[in-house]
Amino acid sequence: MLLLIGLFLADLVLPRNIVVLPYYWLPVVLAAAFASPARVLLLAGLALALSLASGIHWAFFPSLDFLSRLVGLTGVGLTAVVVAARRGQGERELRATRDHYQLLLDYTADMIFRSTPEAVFQWVSPAARSLLGYEPEQLVGRSAAEIIEPEDLPRLQRATEQILAGRPITYELRLRKASGEPLWVSVAIKPVLDGEGRVIARVGSCRDVHTAVEARLAQAKAEQLFQMAMDNAAVGQGLLDPGGGVRRVNPALCQFLGRDPEQLLHTSWSALIAPQDLAEEQRLRRDLETNQCSSYRLVARFHRPEGSPVWGDVSVSGIRDADGALSTTIVQITDISALKRVEAERERAATFYLQLLNDAPALIWRAGQDGLCDWFNTTWLAFTGRTMEQEMGNGWSEGVHPDDLAGCLQIYLEALAERRTFVMEYRLRRHDGEFRWISDNGIPFTGLDGAFGGYIGYCFDVTERRRQQEELARRAASDPLTGLLNRQEMHSRIQALLRQLPRTGSRTAALFCDLDHFKTINDQYGHAAGDDLLRDVARRISGCLRAGDLAARVGGDELLVVLEGVQDLDNATQIAEKIRRAIAAPIPTVAGPLAITATIGVAVAQEGESVEALIARADGAMYAGKDRGRDRVIPIQA
């Protein structure tokens, strides 16, 4: 603007034949390269005003020549305004695009970086703070070798060779965090090539895989220790396949059987046992295969090549796969031929529960201020098999399981209203149609203006974790033989019922059941028949109960039934009589049909009474029934 005024003042003092008019518009044209459209328009207006003032001063106005020049220069000024407007629009779009991708980099959990071909950091994403505890600027200019564990530097060297050859690479190594602690990461690197195919930089990402690698190393170490323990064990040990073939043996077992490992591998286990003891061993093995027992023990004779049998104290255990089928049998033998029989310690097979990790990156989504999703990463789209357009807005919810949709939306909308972080689990349909459990972690973020901008979400497949948790909970609460509740679970359930008595006014009754002469059946017909009898009794008791009633095995042949919401002691006694009659019917077992009776003590819980006191009263009533001849129901008053 000052330049224009200076030109105008110069025009007033210069001779009339020196034409300054075109120079008035030179600042306007120059301003189009850097000034805003409004400022360029202001300059153009000022240039037009000064041009008219100059024309009037020198009497050029309103000549046709002057006006034609003025119109042309005005067109130049308007063109400059248009150029400035287009330049400003392009800068805004470029800035918005840059901010969009910067936002994605700021919120991704992986540390993204760019480095020289020699692995010197040029740029590092903000995830370096959460991953390694470094500020990004602390890493820029440093070599990757400075933060890598010394033992893992050869891996960096091999990776550099691959990158310099123009090939991408993915590998694992340990980085040193700012605190000095090592962290296992998965590094994925791609080379950046110029027009002639030369490597000018490398870009990559680092992901935290510390838990997975530590678990893998722990498993390998455990397997090594297991093999060392097996090889150095003083007792004979072997592993059998599901068909009974020998899969692995230790030196002590080879010495015990008088054979080399090559002679024993893939030999049938039954071929090593003397005929006199084979039938009993096969019977026990059938029980193991059908899951009627998890292990067994017997004393048997084994063949040696020279013909003389050797006695072994044999312990056998089974390892089962996820479907419950027998996958491996562990055999342990103590030689008792020339030595006194000693109690041999059983080695418990180490079972490793590996946490299944998803090798692919997390499923990531983004939503705006209105809560509608406006972006999904490629992992999400690959998982669902849908397009970005299909998932946009609320389209993603079409893949949520119908039973989970209402709860999922409620959690999301409540968190959105409060602008807070949330974590929720729901089932999401995968591209193959299977519903998988997803853990969705939503994090609010702020826009460039500092206001709430929406949500960034990270999702992980937790299907296997939920299945394992449900299975562990089921096993922890039930008796393995009968499927009824175990003592501990029943105790906690009764406590919960008794706490409800003052609030609901309902009555709770305990039925203590003891099978009459059960030991005699075990002694006469064997434990297999006794187990069949217990399982069928448990089934019959369960068939007599109502929804909400509980049944547990609390001892060898002692069963406890808890009735919820009974009217009075007479009502509980009627149900106990029904159970007693159901048990008395003959029961099919491996030894043929067997009959057994039960003696039942009945007690109704009183307000303020403890679990132990309630069970003790029912137990005392049961023993009173034993004294009166068994096979009866004995109620007891408070």
C-alpha cells in the first residue's frame, strides 16, 4: 500500500510525458502470490482510485486511450484477486489434508517413522511417547542402533542390507525404552526409492509385541526344560499318541525296558505289557479315552528282549485337546523289580495356555462430533468384507449381532454425551459370516480448535479369551464326575440366597442326601460301577428340581440340594420324598442294573442363620435317619 502511495506521489512530481499508470498495478499482481484475496482486492481498489486521480491530475481523463488502459489494468487487478482466491483455497485444502493425516498419525498406537537408508531417524510419530517414553524430537537425528539392545544389533544390520537392496522387511527385536527397560517390538520397514530406483529413505512402523514374544520365549524355555527334565529323570518316562503308539521315550525308560529308542518309537504300548496284566491296563485306558478318568495307576509286568519280565509301578495321565479328545498320554514307570516300592513323584504335564494374538493391526474407526463414523481403516474393512461407503455413518452397526446392538449403542451414546472414554464388547460379523467378540476402545479427541472433535476407536478380537474364561468358570464351579456344583460354589450360592431372606421374605431349604451302603457297592462291583451310579443319581436329582434350585456333590457319596422359595418345612419334605423315590429305581451301570437308596435330612433356613449352621442341621437330620434304618426323609424343626 505504501508502494502505491509512493508511486502516486512520484507521478505527481515527474514530467507529464513519463507514464507511471501501469506501475500502479504491479503491487497488486505481486500481492496475489502471498496476500489474502481481501487484501489483493483492497490494493486493486486503491490502485484504481490512484489511477483515476492521476488521470484527472494530468488531464488524461476521460480520454479514450486512458480509459482503455484503465480497463485493461483493472482486468489485471481482478485476475490477481481470482488468483489469490484460488491460491488461498488450495492452501486451505492442503492444510486440511495435512491436518487429517497428522491426526491419524497422532492417534495410532504404532510408532511410525522415517529414516535415512542408514537408519538415522528423520521423523517420528507421537506414539513414541507411549511406546518408548521418548518425545519424538528426542529421537530425530539419532541412529536406530542407539536404542536397540546390543544383542539384537545383528538383526538391524541384516534389515539394513535388505532395505538397501530395495526389499521391504518385517522382523522382531528389542528396543530400549527411555526408562532403560527392553521392549520387544515388531518392525515393518519399506524402502523409499527415487526415480532411478535408488534407496533414498526408509519408512516403517514399530508395534508393541512384548507380551506375545515373552510368552513364546517362555513356552520354548518350558519345552526345553520339560525335555531336559524328561531326559535326566531317574524314572522311565514316555509319551504315547492317541492310538497307543510310543512317540517319545527317555533314557531311563529305555534302560528299564532293555531297548534302544529306535526300537521303542512307534511300538504299540500294549505289546510291551505282559499278557497277565494287559486286560486290566486296557480297561483303565478305555476309561481314560472316554474321559471317565483323567489318570490311572497300576503295577504291571513288562517284556524285555531276553524274556524276563520287569515290574513297574506305572502312572498314566492324559492331555486333551480343545474338543476334549485324548491327544497325548504321559507314561511314568518306576522300576520296582529289585527295589522296595517307593512312592514315585508324578510329573505333571505342563499345559500352556497361549493367548491367541491377532497378527493383523487393530480395527480402527473414527467418528465426528455427531457420533457418526466417517472413516475406517483397511483392517476393519477386510474384517467385515464391506466397503467404506457401506460402513459410513451408522452403517457399521449392521454387522453387530442383534442381541448386542441395543447395549452397544447405549454405551456409545452415553459416552458420546459425556465426551468420555469407553470400552465395550460385542459380537461383530466377520466377512465369512461368523460373529466374533470384539473389544472396542473408544477415545475422544479434540480438533484443531481445541474443541471436542469426535472419537477414535481401536478394536481387538477377544473371542478366544471369552471362550476360555467361560470354560474356566464352568470348570471351577462344577464337580467333574457328576456335573453338579462343587462344595465351594454351593457354599457361595447359599450365602447369596441367605442374604436375600430379609429382603424377599422367601424361604430356603437345605436337603442333605447320603447314599446308603455306597462303599459296599464300590467294594463289590468296582469304582467304575460306583461312578456310573453317582452320575445317574445326580441326573435324577436334577430332574426333580425347579428352576432356581441348586444341587452339589459335597463328598464321596454326599449330595446337597438347596430349594429356593419353598412355602414351609412340609413343602421341602415333599420335594425330598420325590428325590428319594427317584433315586430308589434301579440304575444301569457297567456291572449291570444296581439299586441304591438315600437318606435325606431337611432343614429350612432361619433369619440370621449361617450357611454352616443350616447345613449342620440338615446333616444332623440325615444322621438321625441313618439311625432309624436309612432310606427315609427326616425333617428338622428350627
